[in-house]
Amino acid sequence: GDSVTQMEGPVTLSEEAFLTINCTYTATGYPSLFWYVQYPGEGLQLLLKATKADDKGSNKGFEATYRKETTSFHLEKGSVQVSDSAVYFCALNRKNNNDMRFGAGTRLTVKP
Amino acid sequence: EPEVTQTPSHQVTQMGQEVILRCVPISNHLYFYWYRQILGQKVEFLVSFYNNEISEKSEIFDDQFSVERPDGSNFTLKIRSTKLEDSAMYFCASSSQMGETQYFGPGTRLLVL
């Protein structure tokens, strides 16, 4: 069945470092892809999304490009801040389906 | 900006008791969902709801679970007789159409003792 695999954490970076969190997926058809972020003590917030191949989603300095050839949707940010410390979830949703499939989550800690 | 809200934020209950978790989806959304996240594990789909009936459910969503839209705004998840393994964070979500972006609430943390 459809699934998402993302890089295991935790990831610890210094402020202003470059971030990559890898995400690959398995799905029939062409799903929409998402990154959600969960800040400490809070719920899931949509960070960015892409709905078709080669689309780039971006928000708050984060970017991810939908790569059909490698079935990937890696999350990147050029310069992380302490406030980016959170758990990041990669997820997919097929257009004719209701259940989102989530990766296991990657905990990011950014140190000053 | 419209958002999904959930109450309560935390609930502690005894094993065997019934609990009702409440959600208010975004007002013009038509599809509603419940997910759960056991501590340290993946977010898992439980059920989706459209047009006043369940449209999909996972294996987790057994006879102990039920969902209801009792009025025009609330969407509830009932667990009839809670078990220790029901302890988790429960997220409600809504979307405008099937397959579109799902917007999540802040979650209800349920602890079954």
C-alpha cells in the first residue's frame, strides 16, 4: 500500500546551518505531497505542499520539490533558526482517497 | 484565518469508561477526519466522514469507536469502552474536497489509566 519513509532523527543543528530532511514515498498514481510541522505542545500545522511532479512547495524559508523520478519530497532550509525546532512529518494523499499517510516524523533541534 | 478546534486539550479517564472527543471543523469544509498518534509513533488514520456518513475507516476503527456530527458545527469521536492502548493524541482534520489539503486541529491528549 501507499507509504512514506522519512529520515530518522533526531537531527541537531546549529543556528544558520543548512537543513535537509529526506522523504521518499510509495504510491499508486500521483499523490499530493505535504510537509507538516508539530511545534512542542501543539498540533500539526501544514508547512508546504506540492500536488504534481516538479512542483516546488515553499513556506517560511522551507522548500521541497516533488520528484517523480526518485519518488522523493525532501525538505530543505538554507539557514535554520532556534524557532524551527519541532517535529517534521512528510505525508501523502491520493486525490481520490481520504486517508493521509504519514512518515514517522523527524525531530529537529536547533541550538543557538 | 479559519482553523480546526478541538476540546478538551487533555482528558484522563479510567479503563472501561466512555469518552467523547469534540472537534469543530473549518466551517465551509465538507470532509472530516480523525487520526491518532500514539506517543513516539506515526500519525495514523482512523476514519473519514462525509455527507453524514463514514466514507472510509481503518482497521483501528473497530466497534468501540463511533463518529457523529450532532449539529451543523461539531464532529465527535466516541470511544465506548476505553482500553489502556487507546492512550494517544487524537487529531481532528477537515478538508474542502476529497484529496485536498487536510487542516488539523491542535489535538486531544487522551490518557487511559
